Amino acid sequence: MLRRILGRVLLVGGGIAVALIAAEATLYVGYWVWHGVRFSSDAYRSAMLAVVNAPSAARPDRGRAGEDRRDNVPTVIHPYLGFVPAPGASSIMIGEGDQIPPRSDTELVVGVFGGSFAAGICAYAGHELRRVLSRPGKDARVVCLAAGGYKQPQQLLALTYLLAQGAHLDLVLNIDGFNEVALPPSENRPQGVAPIYPRSWFWHVGNLEDPDALKLLGELSLTDRARRNWAARFADWGLYHSTLMSLAWKSRDRLFDVEHERIVNELRTHKLEQHASYAATGPAMTFADDEAYYAYLARVWRDSSVQMQRLCDANGIAYAHFLQPNQYVEGSKPLDPTERELTSHRNPYKRTVTLGYPLLRRAGEELRAAGVNFYDLTMVFKDEPARLYSDGCCHLNGVGYNRIATVIGGDVSLGVAKTSP
């Protein structure tokens, strides 16, 4: 009897194993046919870990420590710069001039300003940037003064604040553009916050008492926690090695992503049931239409760069400004299947880039005409079919960041660096 039961168990188990192997093989081949590339367990592992390490997208900070929402870096309110990475959260506390290396005959001190894209260059391609900017007898030393979510005039104010404290820089690289046109309309405008104010300023300092907003924030926190736990199980158990398991994870992760975006969009458009203070909203600013709104954003970006150039000139610092690339700029890159999938979901940034980037590129031409060392990098990947973007927003993988560093250092700003003090 026992032998008969054991035989049946083995038979059923063997049948299940054969079915799983057949399904795995079928899905592996189907994945290759459908996506045009072979299934990569490393890519799915990276995607799972990215979800595990991704914090919630929106929550009120009310003057307490918040966090950069891409890199999970804690932030604190700053009286001049809006917010900065908390002490110990990054290699340098933005605004603390005494942490910048002093003038040296053997080092070229390079300050990198901007948002999370610029910070990504420091993190993933700092070595390449140092290599291409160094010259005989003077090695480059890269100081990351960028922070996730920064947009003009925060870069201008950070530079001013540092110089007021006696900081020394030989070369300033300002790498920005996306945040300037993407964050104000998607995060500040729905709450009536002035577009020139820092990103999500209401959630930093607003006195949040609206019960519906608190409910949405709770739903968002629970959704993001469930999504992270789902990804953590698959990553911890090594299930990314299986095409079947990876696709099962991806299928449910998409549902979490849809729910996440639904809640975030409700938060962005939710009208709070309270009278917001001037500290949370800033000056009331009205615009005739979207064209006028985005024209204002582009003008602030342009004029801030002009002032950075003038500050640098007055202090003997070489300056170079770069408009970062973005996958939503038409014709800027042939997207690979993964990149197309990342951009296929509803993303509020697609519209902002479509409306804002043409104005930024036009303003860039005005910057060059005004004598600013400006370079448009929007088409730097126009002949690169390989995957370089890591998300549906604006960020790159390590290969992409290193390509940007090479272009900045080798093909564009090396001549600027050679003329710096």
C-alpha cells in the first residue's frame, strides 16, 4: 500500500516537474521571440532590487526629515536651499563649504550641480569623469553637489551659498533640465504652489489635516510596502533565475504599479480641505495657459544658468551647462524592448517633457548666444539601440551614465577644464 502511494506521488511529482520544465522552456523561447532579446536573470534581479529599495513616492514631511524618493536618501529642510541631504546621507552636505577641497596646484576641483541625474553621474561614472577631466600634473577631483529633486534656482543658490562661505572650485558642471519642466506641473501646480518653489514644497511644510489626503497617503504606503515585499520574496529566494517565476513577479508588479500611479495621481490632483499658508504655497502666480507656464519654467532655468556663469566668471571658475537627455524627446533614442516597456505605462512626465523640452532647447540656444558654455545632450543617444535608461522617468544605467561622462569630459568640456585656473 505504502509502495503504491509512494509510486503515485512520484508519478504526479514527475508529471508536475516535466510540465514546469516544458513551461520554462516554452516561455524562455517565447520571451526571446517576443522581446527580441534573451531572458536575463540579472536584469530581473536588478529590477526586483530596485523595487525593494524604492521608497514611497509621496508623503507629507511637515518640516521633519523627508527622503529623496529615488535614492532613498534622507533630507532635511534648509533655510536657503529648500532641502538638502541629511548629515551622513551623502559624501558632502550641500552648502557646507569647508568640506570642499582647498585650492591646489595638483588637483582640479570639479563641482557637479543638478538633480538625481547629475548625482547618478557622480555615483556611477565619477571615475570616468575624473579620468576624462584630469590633465598632466593636475588630477580631477569630483565633488557631488547635486541632490535628487533639485531644480533651478536651487543649483544657483547652492553655488552662491558655497561661495559665500569661501568654497573653492575650479570647474562647475551644471547638468539639469528635466526637473525644471517635469516637477513643477506634476507636484507643485496641483496644490497651488509657486512653480519656482522646491519640488513638492507643500508636502514638506504644509500643515496637513485633510482626512482624504491622509487616507490616500495611507493607501500609498500600504501599496508600496506590499510591492516591496512581493519583490523581496522573489529576490531572496533566487526566483529571478526562472523565466516563469520572473514573469509571474512582473505580472503582479505591474498591478501594484498601476495602483501606485492611481493613488499618486489622486494626491496630485486632490484639493486639500484647508487654507494653505503662504509658507507652503508661496506667491500666487497665474498663467494664461500651459504655454505661458512652461515658458516661465524655461526662462527661470535659462536665467539661473546665466547667473551661474557670471558668478563663476567673477570667481575665476570655469563653467559648463548641459541639458540632460530624456527618453521622451522624440527621436532621441531607439528604445530597446525593456525601455519601451518602461515608457509604455501612463507617466505624467511624458507630457511635461513633450511640452517643456522644446522650450529648453530653444533657451539653450539663447544661452550660447549670451556667452554661456552650454551643450545640448538630448540627442547624444540617437544612434544607441542598447538599453541605457533604467526607469520610465529619466535615469540611466551604469553604461548610460558612463557614456554621458565621456561626452561631457572628452568631447565637450575638456577644453573648458584646460582653461580653468
